[in-house]
Amino acid sequence: VVGAMRALFASWKATAVGGADASSVLAALAATDGSVRGQVDLIVADLRLADGKSGIDAIARLRSALGSATPALVVSGDTSGAAQAEVRAAGVELLVKPVVAAALKDAAEGALGMWANPSGARARAAYS
């Protein structure tokens, strides 16, 4: 899934870094230039990660490491009320699997459009 997501974002001319969990994403980011601060404009996470880990927790960990409230999207096949409430409480948008590429792109552009830098310019299109 991570590889497919990277390929999809690359087809949109976006730089993507991925991993199975927050630790592997942070390691991949650090490998690019030794730092993670300021490198990510959007986080896309599955709600349920391997080994019982939470995508919501991964988003929080990545935001903390990045030093910003980076916009985020959550994808999940779980359409239960509990899952929807969990994602809503985290303040992120839920995309239900299977996610159509056009819907993901629209959601990503919407999330990036809501987050502008101090000059008012749109965020750089780099994804994790």
C-alpha cells in the first residue's frame, strides 16, 4: 500500500516518503537530509496500522516531530461510527477505502489549500 501511495503521489509530481509507521517515516525523512523539521506538507495515514498501532497516534507523533500542525488525511476501510468519531476528534478528514485517486487528490489539495504559509502562498506539494 505504501509503495502504491508513493507512486500515485509521484504521478502528481509530488515528493512522497512513506513507511509502515511513524518511526519508519521519520527515519526515511531523516535519511533525505538529516532533519525532519519543515519537510512535510501533508500526512496521509491509514487509521489502523500494523501491530495494532493507530494512524491517529502516528499523525500526532509526526506532527510533534515536524514541529507543526501539518494537515493530515486518514484512509480506512472501517466505516463504523466509532472510527468516524475517532477521526473527527483528531480534526482530520476520513477517506473510506477503496479510495479513488481523484478523491484522494481532491482531499489532498483541499487540505493543502486550507494550510497557507505566513506569506499566504500555498504549501509545497510534498507528501508523507
